[in-house]
Amino acid sequence: MVKRVVTAILLILVMGLGIWLQGWPLRIILLVSMLMSLSEMYRAFRKIGYDPVRWAGYVYCVLAVLAQAFYASLETKNLFRSISPAMFALVVGLLLAFTVIILKGKVAFDSMVATVFPMLYPGLFFSLIITLQDLDTRLASTLALILAFFIASVNDTFALFIGLKYGRHRLAPEISPKKSWEGSIAGIVSSVVFAMLVPFVAYRLSFTVPAIADDLAVSAYPPLWCFGILGLVAAALSQIGDLVASLVKRHCGIKDFGTIFPGHGGMLDRMDGILFCGVACYVFFKLSGL
């Protein structure tokens, strides 16, 4: 437990620094995380005999980050008006993967699935999170990134400790035997509170902190109850993300995707819930027009 807490603190510090700096420092952090996550997923599939075209997935990761960086540098966004950089990179990556697999001349459906699935999850989910730092204002992007990365952490923390103490009813015993309904509810409630607290504080800091000062009136942002709904949906999706990752691990016969983070496992073990939470934040802020 001590290793798990220390590792969590270090990860929070690194991600907090990336959110504060944004720009290329954050892009590099996310690119490295994306590449590691795909590598872990590909390694898991290889353990059960699948043969993914790994380099096609890695090319997609780099292309996704470069396309979004190029988009952010444009003064006008007409070039990607009909298709987002994330979808552009995904389409190119998928076409590349399909072409390489077909040119092998074999009926390698397992290889196709093992190559494409990681490009969708975790790949596409990562690329959507990358777009959050390119919202129209600094306050909006900072707010979106904090919520995307830390709603899941708040959910995991409360779900873990409440579940250990009060958990009696199993949530999905065949997929993740330790998760309970009691822990799940505690995680969701805490996430709703957190999702409302962050914008409450940010709205006030935006008037005094130059780094997140905003020429957009706070009144143009969604009311706090909307962020409460975001917290509810994001926390629920975060838990689904944990279970999806557990499902893949059960299928591949592994306990964790990796060992890079003591007490947490691999990169994907740490990012599984965050990725689903990030998708919820992406949809919320896009629909909000921020």
C-alpha cells in the first residue's frame, strides 16, 4: 500500500506539471503514455498467440500527436473543419494497418483484431484527451484537463477504501472480483463533488491568477450542476474503463499490463479509467462550445 501511495503522488506531480505547462511538455507526456499503453496491449495479445502489426499502431500514435499540434498552430481551423485531427490520424492509421495485414496474403483475422483494437482503445481515447489542451481559452483547457485526469483518481481512491471497509456486494465478480457496489457508489458520489468543486475554485482563481486568466466571462461557462452531471457520467465511465481493461487481462491470462509503476502495474493499468473519463470530458467541453 505504501508503494501504491508514493507512486500515486509522483504521478500526480508529473501530470500536474504537464497540465500547468501544457503545450509540447504535455504532448510529450501523453505521447509516451500512449506508446507505452499500446505496447502493453500488444504484448498482452502476443501472450495468447496473436501477431499484431505493432509498428502501425506506433505510427498512428505519433501521427495523432503531430496532427493535433499542427492543428493548434493554425491561425484558422479550416483545414480540419470537416474532420478532426484525432479522426484524421485514426483513419490513416487504420488504413495503414489494414493494408499491411492484407498484403501478407494470409487469413490473419486475429492479427487484424490485435492490431486495430489497441488503436481504438487506448489509442483513440488518448488522442481525444490530447485535444483538450487546445480549447479556445486557457481556463477551459486547464479545467478540462484537471477533470479528465483526476475525476478517475478520486473515483478510484474512494471506491478502493470504502469498498475495502464496507464492500459486501460484488460488482462484476467474474471480471474483477474485488470491486463492490458499495465502493462503486462511493466513487461516483465523491467524483460528483470533485467535479463541482474544481470549477467552483477555478472560476474564482481566473480573476487573480494570470496563468489561467480568461477574457471569456465566467457566466459563459456551464453552471456547477452541469459539472455535477459530468462527474456522475465520467465516474461511471471510469469504472467501466477499469472493467474493460480487466476483461482484456482476463482474456489474455495476465494480472497486470506491466510493472513500471510499483503498486499500480503498467501504464495502461494506471490509465484505463482515466481514458474513459477523458472521453466524457471531451464530449462535455465540445458540447459546451468552450
